[in-house]
Amino acid sequence: MGFQSARYFLANRRTNSVETRRAGSVGAALISASSTAAALTSAEGHAGEAAHGNEKYQRILDAAVAVIAENGYFNSPVSAIAARAGVADGTVYLYFKSKDDLLRTAIDTTLGRFYDAVETRFKTMDDPREQLEFIAQVHLESASVNRSMAVLMQTEMRQSAKFVAEFSHKHLAHYIQVVREVVRRGQQSGVFRRDISDAIVAHCLFGAVDELLSSSVFTQREYDAQVTAKQVLDVLLNGIGTAQVS
């Protein structure tokens, strides 16, 4: 739904566990809803000036994402972020307690936008199949909407056990829960089978889209998000066989 250079990540990719890889990439996948909601501020540690819509605050966030994606977290001093944002070093600390706080806020903001987008869209979308397809589509769109954030979330976050744990506990769990709720509604209405675990369906959907997104980010392959989301849901709901296998 991020974080050192893609080249560094590819060189070390096979050393990461499956769960760490998935935790890191979901955040990148959710970036695409950025046009649907105002920027959210971090829950803690921000001065009063860091209100929603503050232009300087947003410039610093955008600069941090770009600089860290290009150079990696440890090679991105606050001074470089400030320079990219066009502000003094000390100005960064008016809004963020530390570089960790800055990175965490960028992640929280991105994923907050995704959940806002889902909630808004679901108000006019009742079919659980269409709802799952919408989730998959915005997940897939993220690499083209903000590639720097996608690279950041696919690399930097997974280099830190602390960020992985925070992300998994807060954002990955929320993502899975949103999908599970859709599946349960579909089961209750008779659209989906009731003998299938909603948790397994949610993880299968996430895993499939996550892998496609990883391919897009690290190979620069472009997917048509709408078409690909339809195919993912077709496979998930109908399988790949031409006839029922006994």
C-alpha cells in the first residue's frame, strides 16, 4: 500500500520473508486514491501549524517521499528533504518530531486516503463483487499515481522491523478486514459461497494484487488496472477451469 531504492531492494529481495514482503507492498498498492481525500496529519507530534491543507507541510511530505525513494532512508538526511521542499532544516521540525515521524506520516496519509476512497465509493456501490474489484483496481493503480511512494513503500519500510510491525498491525490488518467484511456481506446475500473462509479470500485477493503491483514497480511493467482487476476477480471467483473438476 515502501522505501530504499528499487535497485537496492531487488539485490536483497530474496532475503526477506514472505510476510515481510507482503507487509511492505500493500502500502504501495493503496496510493492511487490520492485524489479522493484531503491529506491527513499524524495523530501525534505535530505542531498546530500542521493542519489539513497546509501547503508547506504537504511540500515537506512530498519531498521526503521523493528523496527517500531516490536515495534510501539512511542516505536521506533531513537537510536533503528540507532542500527539496524549499524550506529551512528547522522548519521540518515544526511539523515532525523526527525523520521516522515524517516517514510514518507519509504512510499514514497515503493509506488514510485509500480508506476514505473505499468508504466513499462503497456508498454508491452495493454489489460485493464490484466492491472487491474496486479495491483491487485502486490497489493496482498506485504505481502509476505516485511511483516514488510506491518505491518507498516497497523498499524502505521493510528494511525496518519496527516499521513492518507497525504497518502490519495497523494498516495491513485494516486492509484485510475491509475485504473480509465485503466477503461476509456477499456470503450473507448469497453472492458468495458460505463454506469458504472470508479471511482466506481476503488474503488471496491481497496476495494476487500485491504480486502484480510488485512486478509493476520493480520491472516497470504497466498494467491496465481496470482490466487486470477484473481478471483477478474472475480467477478468484470462478477459477481457471473450463468445467467443474470433480
